[in-house]
Amino acid sequence: MAQSKEMTSGPCLPLIFNFTLPLLLGNMLQQTYSLIDAAIVGKFLGINALASVGASTSVVFLILGFCNGCCGGFGIPVAQKFGARDYVSMRRLVSVSLKLAGMMSVGIALITCLLCAFILRTMQTPENIFQDAYWYLLITFIGVPCTFFYNLLSSIIRALGDSKTPFWFLLFSTVLNVLLDLLCILVFHWEVAGAAIATVFSQGVSAVLCYFYMYRKFEILRMQPADKRFRPELARQLIFVGVPMGLQFSITAIGSIMLQSANNALGTACVAAFTAAMRIKMFFLCMLESLGIAMATFCGQNYGAGKPERIWTGVKAASLMMIVYVAAVAIILWGFSEKFVLLFVDPSETEIIADAALFLHISVSFFPVLGLLCILRYSIQGAGYTKLAMFSGVSEMIARILVSVVAVPLWGFWAVCFGDPTAWVFADAFLIPAFIYVYRRLRLIVARERGDIRMA
């Protein structure tokens, strides 16, 4: 029988580290999906095919980011009820979240599939890569339900303190994705479409495995008929928390779309360099994202348990881990960026290699800013203040739009490299005072519930 785990007592640093490690491995595997797709496409199908995969990266992030944000938000009330040991409400939240996921994911898939061509035209996608980019985007959007359900089920399992099991399912799916990539591209000759099919199918397998595991192994999720009924009041609660988290990712992605559109206009070589560099960057960002997700669960459980003082202790512990990790990654990316880019392109593509390395050098210099962003944003979300966290996405969007409209026409790819770092600085300028406000408010709420106003 699988055991759920509480993070409401004991030293914060080892608890957060042990919870983060499986998340990190899982996120690295998810990014391996992208790395493998891009590496196989770039090596076997050429630069134009690589550019076609990357031409719509920010649009994919817009849609899948919304889905993943909603899933993370749906997991927060579950974590809070688990921390409060209100298992009846927890089960009912899980049931309603699954029904919402079905309705939302199908609706999103239908709408986005119809808009694929319009999206790519709007983003100034070069004509020589348009067709491949269209098929890659269409198949990715058809697979939205697979992505939605995998992330929702993983979020629920993590909310119960188990971050290891989703990793093992994802490991299996990653191996499957590699095999299917090679089969679809080298044997069936489905080219760029084959890479998208392999990824969607693999995530679908992950979702199915998570579903059967969750209901077979977690006794506290065994539902009575009354738990399975759709409850509008719980649906509203989940939407109130989940949709702002989804919108935060989408709002952030709007700025990314503007930035990528500006980069697309610079030509196929810049698109290829951007694609390779983004795949590498996202791989090394896994730790920061994982640490943030761990903090959402940590804060949700401790707020539910009435222990807000542990949230501040957890933030300090997470920040220490972040600083150590960022220092190590900076050494790696400053020393070996060009070598990593060779995973995607031939050594003769010197312009692409140089541009991608420049992008990575600038990005890694601002990783401490991004690390703080992840810790604070997810901590605020875990406490239930998802609308407040959403406004940090607005800050990011504004920064990327300014860079896209003002700086890229003047300085070209150099400005593209500073698009994300500028957005991270803008977001932190909002998140630092926002976290202070949330922490003080949580202390006041708990103090009133305990009748101890001195705590506030």
C-alpha cells in the first residue's frame, strides 16, 4: 500500500530536498522528451526541420502551460485538505477535478486545433518551415488531454506527499518516447509529425499508469458513491485556484510569443539557434521548477495544518539549495555551451552555434533571479493566493513585449537573449513584496483561529 507523506513536521531542508529530488528527475525526463525530439529532428531531418519544431514553442507553452497551471492549482486544495486531515473533502475534490479536466482538455484541444494555421501565420513563421511546423503544432494540440490528465494525476499524487511514483511512470514513458521517435522518423519516415506523435503517445501512457496506480494504491482515495457526485461548489473552488495559475502561465507565454515572433522575423538560422538554446536552457531549469513545485505542496500542507511559520523556514531552505545549484550550472554552461549545441546541429553551422551559446551565457547569468522567482511564486500559490501570483506573469509579459517591440528591431538576436532575463527581473520586483504580504496575512489568519493575536 502506497503511503502518503506529510511535510508539516521535521527539519524543512531535508524534507524539501527529498521531495524535490524525484520531481527534478521527473522534470529532467520531461525535458528529455524535448531534447530527444529536437536532437533527432535536427540530426536526421536538418536545420529547417529543427526550426519548424521550435517555431511554435511559445504557443505550445501558452496552451500546455495553461493546462499544467490549472492542474497544479487543482492539487493545492487537495494538499491543504490532506494537511488538515479532512479526507472526505479531499476525495470529493479529486473526483470533481477529474471531471473538470475532461471537459476543459477536450474543449481546449478542439479550439486550438482549428487555430493552428492562423497562429503560425500570425507569428511570422518562415514559409520554408510552415508546413512541418503546422503538423507538429496540430498533433501536439490533439494530445492536450493526455498532457492535462498526466499533470493533474501527478499533481494529486504529489499533494499526498508522494513525488517518487510519477517519476517512475515518466521514466518508462521517456524510454518509450525515444523508441517511438526512432521508429516514426527513421522507419516510418513520418518526419516532424512523427516526433510529435511519439511525444503525445508517451504522455498518454504516463497518464493511464498514474490513474490506475492512484486509485489502487492510495487507500484514502477510495471513494464512496457520495464522493463521486459532481459538486458545483467544489468545482468553483478548484476553478478559483486553478484557472489563475493557468492564466499566469498563459499571460507569461503571451510575452514569449511576442519575443519568438520577433525572433522568427530574423530568419531560419536565428529560429534554429533559439530552438536549440531553449531546449538546453529548459533542461537546466528543471531543478528550479522542481523546487518551486515542491514549495507549493510544502506551503499548501503547512498552511492547511495551521503552521505558517514553517513556510518562511522552507523558503530559506529552498533558497539555499537554489544558490548551490545555480553556481554549479553556471560553471557548466559557461564552459560547455557550444558542446551542448552540437547535439542539435553539425559543427559546420558556426553561426547557429555561436548564437545559441550567447543565449545560454546570458540566461545562466540571471538564473539566481529565476530561482527566487520560482520559489516565491509557487509558495504564494501553495498558500492559495493564485490570483496574486498571476500578476507576476503580467510583469513578465510586459517586459517581454517591451523587449520584442523596442529592443529586437534595434539589436537583433542580442536583444532576444535578454528577453527572458528582463522578464524575470520584472517578476521578482513584484513577487518579493507580494510574498511578504501573503506571509504576514497567513500568520494573522492562523493567529485569529488560535485566539493568539500575538502570533501575528
